[in-house]
Amino acid sequence: MSPTALPRTLQALNDGIARGWHIGAQVFVSLRGQTIANLDIGQSRPGVEMTPDTLMLWLSASKPIGAVAIGQLIERGVLALDSRVADVIPEFGKFGKEQITVRHILTHTCGFRFGETGWPAADWEQIIARVCDIPLERNWVIGQTAGYHPNTSWFIVGEIVRRLDGRPYEQYVRDEIFEPLGMDDCWIGMPAERYVGYGSRMEIVQQMDKGPPRTLPPWDREESFTHCRPAANGCGPAAQLGRFYQMLLNGGELEGVRILGADTVRHFTSRQRVGLFDLSFKHVVDFGFGFIVNSNRYGADTVPYGFGPFASDEAFGHNGFQSTSAFADPRHELVVVIIPNGTPGDLAHEKRLREILSAVYQDLGLAGQ
């Protein structure tokens, strides 16, 4: 455990271990560009101590990386938000999906949420072919019906990047986002030799909702980390993911390295999908382009994938399945990354997350501001 200026947060994390919600966690918090805490507690897998260098699985908190990649392509003039996906990937334009645009993908209003992709056993080309064959959902109005896409649409994000840039998605994000930002231990699909080399530095997520801790499938398998899944198999230390959000909070630049233009950052992280009921979340949730925007206005005690009761209205980021919460709060110049190692069920996780995030704001004197 590293020293921390967040005593309530530490207590909430310890309470979660006692309740059987997780066996360990990483927390990174920065305020006005200064690191407040880079906290590790408990275990990264049974019998292995958590450290600040442990590579944590981000799950759906991986999605904003793809949004930034798309933003870069737009800034380079090779893509637009209203470009039809079928103009980049012709075989996608069938079964009702012909008019889907990049804008619809990034706001989860595109209507092909479900389908067997074959990941991780299938190769990339097979996965893309399967996703292209998924039909538009019945009664879905593109751009008006809202429903979070857990995986399918972000394979299309990855394929757009590949077709317009030439590099595989996993290589692109390493070259253009992770390495320039000093996120050296961050990956979305890592080489097999790196996975082996990391050894016990790799977290093994624990399923905590029924009985004693046990591995959450399929995240105990090498191929789940080495076969790229743009929506969900991002991994790396919490503090390094924090660098990504600090870059966004700074308007697209970190330590002299510019990743995105400030106007693009503002556009992508502000409300673009507003007030729509999400068929997947069963709740109204607002989105920017690839980012969730704080939706407490629709019920702070009920909104899923939220940033806690004290986050400002303009806070933006993305959470992962019963695990990661990563966001920036511009009003307070705050970056928060919370990654517990344990999936305790949706209700317990939402309670846990609200308690931890409430404690962060209280520790910093920001609650109610």
C-alpha cells in the first residue's frame, strides 16, 4: 500500500475487502495536475500483493481510447463524424446498416448491439466479417434509438482505424496514444511475449458474487489479452490510465506532447446524445463521442456507470463492467481512476463505487461544490 491523502477512500476500499466485494484495488487521483494518491491495496490475484505497477484490466473503460483514435483521424482529414461506415468498410453496409455513420457508432445509437463475434478464438478478419453480418435490430431508428453496445461497434472502430491508417488497431493505439503519453505498460491486445514477460504483474480479476473468489472468465487466458478486443481488453496501471485523462483535461496535451486538438477534446467530451433512454442500461444516460458524460441529472442514486454523487455536471469518462471507473472532472481539475479487483454483482458494485467516489470527493474537500 502506498501513502495516501485519502483516508475515507482507503477506508471504503478496506470495507469492500471485508464485505467480499474485491480482494484488492488500485486508485489514482490527481488534482490541478498534481498527484494526490497512487494507492494500491490488497491482492492482485490470490496470494499476490497488489503494487502500483500491476497491470489492471479496464474492461469497457477501454472505449475512450478508440474515441481518441477516431478524433485523430478526423483531425487528419481522412474521416468525418458524418462519414458512413460503409464508405470505409463496404461490407458493413447491409442488413439495414447502410446509413450508420461514425457519429452513430460513437454515441451508441447504431443498433447492432448483439451478435457472436468469435472473439478471442477467431482472427481479426473473421470477427469483422461476423460483425458486418449482424443485422440492424428490429424497430431501431438509427441516430434516435439509444442502446449501449458492449463490444460489437468498437470492433468497427478498430477496423475503421486499420483501413484508414494501415496499422492494426492495437499497434495504432500503442504508437499514437500510449507511448507518446508515457503509458508504457498499457495495451489493447498485447504481444504474447509481453503477456508472458509480465507474469504475476498481470492482475487476474476475481468473480465475487457467489461463493469464494474465483477467476472471472475468460480473463485468466492469455488469448483474452493478446487478441485485440477494442471495447474491453485494455489493461495497464491505474496511474497510467490517469495520464490519458490528464491529457484530456489539459485540452489534448501532456508534458509537451499533443495527442488531440483542444477543440476536438471539448467536442468529444461534451454532451452529444442527450436525454435518451438507453435500452441496454435501462436508464437515461448522456454521451459525448465515445465518452459517458455525468448523468446524475437523471437520478444520481440510480444512474449506472456513474461518477459518484459529487461529480460535476461536465465530468466525463467511462466505466468498465463491475470494475473500473475512470473520469475527469473539469470543474475541479480532477482525474480519478478506481480499479477494484473483484466483480461482486451489479448492485453491490454500484453501491461500492458510489461509496468510494463519495469518499474521494470528501477527502479532497470537493463534496457539494
